[in-house]
Amino acid sequence: MGVQVSERGEKVWQTLQAVSKWVIANSPNTKMIIACDPDIDPENTEALMWAFSFRVMPHRDCRIVTYPGKTRMDYSLAPPNYADEEDVRYQDMPQASHILVNSTLKWDYPPVSLPKKEYMEGALKIWAEEKMPPLTLKAPWYGYPLGYWPPEFEEQAGLVMKGEHYRVGEILAQQRKKL
């Protein structure tokens, strides 16, 4: 289950805890609740997994919530033949749980590594002019900023757009350090 939030820090955890309480009461088989930023579509599993991969450090951004299990239909909770409550193997069962994941940005990141929207729209126009098969675009289908883009990156991107990519290589070569 994905949940969009527009806050950072403790507000994200407060939101996740509130959703967790709702899930325990209304959807007890839910195993994962993921908070994401507004640039991530919470209905898009691929986008959620991308956010998990690039915005989560598990030891910092995951918490496990346990609660009394309520259903015998979840075989990860107890085996289908669970009946003997005296059996020592099941003394602490059923104990259900789900994981809360904060997959929001914790600080500014470089932009999404795709061409800017204006260039992608130009490419779509050419695609249509060439009568190529229709495309099914998935978000994100163009790059967008996430807060970190120093002026030297902008200058280097400008050189590349002018066809002077070799100059960027020269600039970067001057920054090398011998080990």
C-alpha cells in the first residue's frame, strides 16, 4: 500500500503510524505500507519499488509493527491446520505484522536522469511525424529536478546541448586525483 506525503522527517512517521492503525482495523493482511513523495504514483508498483531502491536505507527508513493476528486465511500468520493452541510451537501465535517504509527524499537529490520534458516532447513529436507505433509512456517519462543541481552541472549540461561534450570530458579530467 503506497501513501503520498508532502512532508519530511517525523511527519512522515506520524502519517505511517496513522495509516498502520487504519490497516490493522480494516485490512489486516496488508504487509507493507510505503510513504512516498508527490513525484511517485502510489498506485504504480514499479514507481514504489524505484523509490524504495533509491530513497530507502532499511536500517533507517523501515519499522515493523506487530499486532494480534485476526485471520486464519493468511497462511504466513499460522499454518492452515492451526488448531491446537496448547502446541508449544504456536504459543506466541498468531502475531501479525507489517512493515512501514519511509521512501521519501531525506535531502535534495540530483534530477531524475532522463532528458527534460521539453526534449522528450520534441522526441514524441518526431516519433509521431515518422508514423511510429503509439507509445505507452510510464511516469516518469522525462527528467525533473529533485533539489540538487549545482551551477557547474548546469554549465556542463549546456556544453553538451551545444555539442561540446568533449569539453565536459576535459573539465572532468582536470578534476581527477591520483590515488
